[in-house]
Amino acid sequence: MVDRCIRRDVRVEGVVQGVGFRPFVHGLATQLRLAGRVGNDVHGVFVEVEGPQAEVEQFLDRLRRQAPPLAEIERLSVLEVPPRGATGFTIVASQSAGPRTALVSADATTCEDCLRELFDPADRRYGYPFINCTNCGPRFTIIRDVPYDRPLTTMAGFTMCPDCAAEYHDPTNRRFHAQPVCCPTCGPRLRLAHSQDPLAAAVECLLAGQVLAVKGLGGYHLSVLAGDESAAAALRSRKRREDKPFAVMAADLDQAGALCELDETGAALLTSRRRPIVLLPRRAGAAVAPSVAPGNRHLGVMLPYTPVHHLLLRAVGEPVVMTSGNVSDEPIAYLDAAALVGIADQVLTHDRPIHIRTDDSVVRPSRGHGSVLRRSRGYVPEPVTLALGCPRPILACGAELKNTFCVAKHHHAFVSHHIGDLENYETLRSFTDGIEHFQRLFDIAPEVVAHDLHPEYLSTKYALGREGVQLLGVQHHHAHIASCLADNRVAGPVLGVAFDGTGYGLDGTIWGGEFLLADLAGFRRVGHLTPVAMPGGTAAIKHPWRMTAAYLGAHADERLEVVRRNAEHWPMVVAIGQRGVNSPLTSSAGRLFDAVAALLGVRDSITYEGQAAIELEQLAEKSEKDSYPVAVEGEAVVDGADLVHAAMEDLMAGVATPVISARFHNAVADAITGCCLRLRESTGVHTVALSGGVFQNVLLLGRTVDRLESNGMRVLTHSRVPTNDGGVSLGQIAVAAARDRDLTPDGPP
């Protein structure tokens, strides 16, 4: 019996362009001797397939199960149509008409097949620093528009040679329709001054102790030998970066393991296709110069993710610093290296343009998976799916620090790459350019623009300057909780715990230690840390000892080292805090951590955000189980002064500072748990959402989650976007979409 002939029209949506999906479909159909065609359009990939019923059904099954490694299928729809008697299977020209919904792939690390060719002397691409195929290479950073075809990328200026063109058009070849395909004959080339061998000159530069700028996927890196203190110190001085750690690139897991304690989770993160910087505990005696990560017990380590990196690391033979190519507080340089004059001694560049600058992503192992601290290269622009969708297109402008923006329509929210702190013109320009690119790339014309309530944020001012849109202000900590809800595809209500450094409060004070009863559309503040003065305003953020003075006040023991170290200014700071002179009130959990850090001698002044709290966490004795008692007024008003006083008493009694740090962390976890249990009784809500930069602290996060779960609470944490302000833009989108749906437009849940 001959199987009857059928025909199906298939629509595939998701990350299916630029990932070898059409060649995969062509190969699968050819293998099964099916007829039809496949192509890209503004929605994704369309397939028309015809043949015996059994083979067509097998085709559809394997289409779902065996997609290319970089593909992410969100939706696959099949329509039954009459057979046409077609013969042969072809890849057809892309179609660019209609509103765009196609997704764009993130940049991908060099695949194993390309690595084998890169180091094979018999291969025509041997040693070629721009080798790539359908399974790896540049994507987001070179795309100017969609559909993803070579003329709409920054590879448009490189005409394929006959050999590359033959591979590109050969359905059996791994580079079939790989848009960035190239080789030494026709592709981009490295340059270093007037050197005939740029790579060798770059290696010589590093081995001579010089600072090398390296053009990568999304911008320039600055590099020195990781073990060369003189070079690392010079880089730190020239970059004007006092203490913030540099990232280190290791050639492989063996090199990384010699620097850091590496478990299964850390190894999986390092070798993932996203290739982020992974924060790992530093090994005692690791061969890393002191200036690479001064005072820090962790290292940010990554593995090579471009052919240039692989060639460079193999030739150098030891780990190198690979930090963002910029002066501190400015965005990463990407158009040319002019911004790095005076920092780099030599520049290893190339002639493939970068269309959109993109920093490295940063993750930290947490509870068996990766917690994203900075979501950028390797992740962006993959969307976050919104469970309930957006009635109208939305732009969210994010926060001031660690800024990202987000655009959304239908069920897709596109969180931008890391922009940085919006504190200067260059970063603001990066922000506005990025918004224009995302709006064009995803065909989004925002009708609603969401923003933070702080009137002085540059992101807020940008939003207020948009014309012809509906503006929506979103309270900072509600955005944090909404971000966690969207990250977990949950609508609420939840008990939201938003702990961070700074957020504009509805009562005119600075919030940052908040308990909220919240859903996506609204919230009610049901608890907080007891407000305390910030003596000198922003000076208290830069000088944490001021927060110690604010918390202890007249009760500070004069024998305390923190008092002695700051004796000249201590009485004045206590006085202005008590009088409220230039001393705004804050409920900030970040400032509470600062106060304890300075008390324990961790740090009196900081040079980057969260520095004191980071070092306080690293100080903690992980095996310590004791905790400090803390007073809770009502259901959820926590007096942080109790914790500072308890820490002071232990310190004066001679208790080791690592033990005190651990007891403080345990006490904060206890206080959060106690408040949530009280609120559960009064509200009936059993789900807790944890968000805010303080929960980057994996010691606090882990102990809080353990305590809540052991008491029967469901706990939501972040996985797809950062818990810090880098996730705020997604929360603003979620709130704006919920209010646009008129769920609960004006009030609390």
C-alpha cells in the first residue's frame, strides 16, 4: 500500500534566524526525500513540505526535537493544505514585507568544529581569527536590520570569494547560508600598527608587560598578563579604576581551575555557549597579580569566545586580564580605539564593524545554577516571554545605575544589553542609540513609556521628553518585584522583599529595605527597615562609616576602631544626622550592610557601588549558625539598629569579625523570614518574591530561601534577568502591561 501524499505549511517562530535553521530544514527534508521550500521572513521561518504522510510526520517530529543548537523554538504551527505535486526542496529568498516579529540570535562562542579547523594546519582557515559557521560567531553585534541576511549585517562590505560562496550555497556544508562566512582571502583582517603579523605582535606586547587593546565582538578589551603586577597596576592607573576587579580570561578549564575553586556549576557556566564572566572563589596562591582584584576573595573568570581569543591565549600560554575597553564610568569603546589613547600601548584591531556595543555578561553560581548579575553579550537580545502579553507596544527606560532599557510587544520583552550608569553624556548617548536600534530591529513603536519616579534620573528625563506617548511612572521597588514576577511568569499577588541601596519612595524618603504586598499592577507597602539618617546624603554612600555613626549615634563605644579612624569628623557627622541637616532618611538595606562593614573594619570608603557589602559577605564565616535578635514592630518593621549594636557588642567582646559578619547575615535572613511569616498570617499570601541588588549576596540569598522554604513558603528569585537594577526595566514593562490590561489600574492588590 502506497502512503498517501500530503502537504503542510509550517510556521516556526522564536530564535530561528542566524542559527542554521534553514539549512537544517533543507537537510532534513532532503534526507526524507520530501519536496517544498523554506525561507526567512519578518516573523521567523516558513516551511512548505510535501510527500508521503509517514515521512512528513517524521519531518515535523524531528523539526521540533533536533533543531540546531543555537535555535530556540517558541511556537511551531502546522496548517494542512492540498498537495501540489511539487518536486525538489529549495531555500528561497528572504521576504521582508510586513510587521516584524522575527527574533534575533545572541552572539555565540566559537564551536568545536570551527576550533578544530582553526588549529588544523591542513585547513584553509588555519589560524584565521574570524572563522565561524551557522553554529557560532557574531550575530547581534553585527546585525543592522532584519531579516538576518548578509546585506543587512556589517559583513555586507566583504564579498565572498568563490570558495566561501560555494560553501554558502552547498546544502551539505556546515556554512550553508551562514551569513558571516568568510576566510583569509575575502574576510576581515587583524591589524596592529604596521606589523606584518598582528597576532604575533600582540603576543609580544603582552609578554613585554605592556597594555594591549583588543577589538572583540561587542567592543574593545584592555589586556595585560594576569600575573604581571607592574602591568596590572599600570592598567588600573591609566583606566582610573581604583579597586573594582578586572576580569581574567583563561585558555581552558584547567587554567581557570588553577585560579579559582571550580565546581560542576561553575564549570558549566564557564563552558556554556554564552561564555559569561563567572565570579568564583579565588584559590589561595593563585598566580594573579594583586592589582587585578585588590582586596577581593573572588575572581571574575571567563574562557575564550572568539577565534582571536583562542589564538591569543594559546600563544601567550597564561591567563590574561580582559577588562572593558573604557575609562571608568564611560561605556565600552567599539567604533575605534581613539577613546583608549593614553591607556593602551598597542591596539589589536580589525576591519569588521561592530554595529552595537555589548559588554561581557557576568554570572555567579548560586544554588546549583547561574545568577545573572549583568545580562549582555551571549544573552541579549533573546526575549523574556511575558505570560500575559502587552496590549500596546511599550518602552521602559530603566533605572539610573546598571541601566538597561526594555521594549515589548505582544508576549515578547526585549531587555537591552548592559548600558551602565547614566551619569554622563557618552552613556546617555549609548542609551538613546540603543533604544533607536531596538525599536527598528523589533519593529516597535512605543505607545506607552514607563519610567522611574525619581525626577532627576536621566532615564526619567528622557521618558518625559518623548512626545505622543502615554507616560507611566513606576515606583522603583515595585519594579523590582514585578521584574521577579515576570522572570518567573507569575502574576501575583506575592509578598515582595525588595532590598537594595536606593529607590525613590512614595513618602519622599529613600527606600531600600521594603516589604510589599504586590502583584503586577499595584502594590502596598506593608513593612520596611526603620528609617535612619544618611549624614551628608550621597557622602554616606561613598563613606560607609557615616552610616555606622548614624546607626550607633551617641551609643558608639569610643574604643571602636571605626570611631578612632574617623575621630576628626565623627562628632560632626553624628550631630548632622541627628539634626537632619543634609541627612535624608532612608530605609535602605544597602546602607545597613555598609554600616556593619565599616564597623568591622572592612571598608570606610568605597570606589564602586556595593563594594563594602561585597567584602562583608566575603569576610563571613560560612559555618557559623548563630544569629542576632532583632526587634520587629507590628508585622514587618525591622529595626536595623539592633543588628549594628549587637555586632558592636560582639566586636568589643573580641569575637572574630568573620563570625560577626556571618551572625549579621543570619540575622537579616531571620528578620526577612519572620516578617514574611507574620504577613502570611494577615494576608493569606504564601509566595515570596526576592529582588534588589542586596540579593546578589548569595550567602544572604541562600539562607533566606532556606528559611522561607523550610517554613512552607514558595520563594521566587531571579534567573533570566539580574536581581539588581539591570532588571528594573523588565519590571517597568510588566507593570505597564498589567495596568494597560486594566487588571487593577490604580490601587494595591
